[in-house]
Amino acid sequence: MIIMEQLKPEIKSKKGEGGSENKKENEFKIEQFYDKYISNKEFVNRISLDNLRELKEKGISTEKLLDYMCQTKNVLLHGSVVDIQEDALSSPAGRGKIFASNKAVIAIMRSIYSNVGANLEYPYFINEKSHFYLQINTYEDGKFRTSEKGFVYVVKESGFVNEPEGSWQFVNNSEKVKYVAVIETEKSDFKYPIEVKKNLKELEERWESENE
């Protein structure tokens, strides 16, 4: 089953049509929003969907906000369907690694779709020649966990290493990493192609045979 939820490409303005002016205007709006809701360093800032409506009504998506923050604020992103109550991200199963991304699409996707009981497959490298897609590998029942609302945790990039180099993935060899902000997401924030395949049992059998 293929869910055609294709991202509409942004129309690039031709030279002289005000493209750079529009970009500067949008960046100014994002900076205003950032100063209002996120820049306070005294406590963890939680940005609700209601707060984000201010930007969306101006034509600026949550993805654009998060990408801009990664590009200008020395931060990375960690998406989860879980509303974490403590003030830090914890290493899963005590493996001593915390994962984050410098691409908003990854964090938003992981905030809406869970790999519990399914396998999420998507590219490590995203560029103009390698567009983003999500393939959800499930068992025969076709079930997978998804949420109408999720959470993107913003962490400082210090202490993280890009692995593999050039990919969206960053790793911090720690048991815990404090986050500085939480951005709420909703399902409509993820606007990329999704394909669901009932092939997880077959994949697991293949992985087991390869590791024997």
C-alpha cells in the first residue's frame, strides 16, 4: 500500500522576483518567534501547537523553523512519540548512545512514527539527488504505531559526532543529554511519501541468517 502524501516542491523565485527578500522576511519572522518562545536559557521551553500556529499562519512550517534552528543556533534534534517528563534524553537500554539529527524531516518523522513493532526505513543521506521517503516494514497484520501528535527535543550540538560522516545522524556517547526546548508536532507536519510493506518477518529471517 502506498500512501501518496507527496511533499509539494517549493517554487523557486526567478532572479529579480524578490526571492532573497522573501527569504530574509521569513528568517526575520522565525527570529522573532525564536526570541519570543525559545531563546530563554533559564528553563526548558515547551513550544505548543498553539504557539506554532503563529508561524504557520505566516506560511512558515514547523520543518522550516527546526531546519533554521539547526543551521543558525548550534542545535540538533531528537524526535519521539513519547512525551518525556524528565529534563534529559536517556540512552535506550543503557547502550550509552544518544542519537540526534541536523535535519528537521528526520526528527518530525520520528516524532510521529514509531519503530516499536515495525521497522522504519529511510535514507541516511538527503540531498537534491536523494529525496526523502519513509518505508514502514510491518508484520502480516500491517500494524504499526503512529501518533497524531509528537515531540521534537532540541539539544546543543556540543558533544555530538556526525556518524556516518555527511549523513543527518549525530551520536553522543552518553547515558543522558539535557534538552533545551521541546517542540510539539502534529501528523500534518510530515509531508513526504510513505510506503507500507508487510515484509518484516522476511527481513528478520534474513538478518538472522546474515549474523549466523
